[in-house]
Amino acid sequence: MFTLFFMGWDPARFQNDPNLVRFETFDWVRVLKFDKFYFPDLGDKGTQFNDIRGENSGKKILFIGKPGDFSQDLPKLLTVDFLNGQRAFEVVEGR
């Protein structure tokens, strides 16, 4: 939802996207992917950073995850902290 809002995405384009994959968990509707965007749970086996990077060898991919989703020695392009100073998100490139 945040991606759609901040990118000014046309709701009709989203709703009619042939690549749209969504599912329901715990009374929430989650979007796994649409257009060229993919929102895996990087903590799940099969959709972790190295899994996705291995399946997309040579492709430039931007990853946004929580602390611990990426190796500590991997350079961070950006970090985002909560207001209390704790790390919220890390942004890295996978190739």
C-alpha cells in the first residue's frame, strides 16, 4: 500500500495488473507481487536474500528488509531508523 501511495500508482492499473499476486493471512490481504515489484518475507526459507539473488543471477535487484535479513558485511545503500533510534529497515543491492 505504501509503495502504491508514494509512487502515485493508478489504482485501476494495480487492480488489473496481470502480475498481481495477493493472498489472505490472519484476516489481512497481503500482496506478494505486482508489476515489477516483489514483496517476499525475507525470513522464510526459499525467499531469503540469497535464495532470490541465486534465482535472479546477474539481475540488479533492490532489497528492503529488516535488520538480520542481510549479511552484516554487505554494504547498506540506506538505513532507516524508528523514532527511538532502533534500526527499522536496511536497503541493499543484490546482483
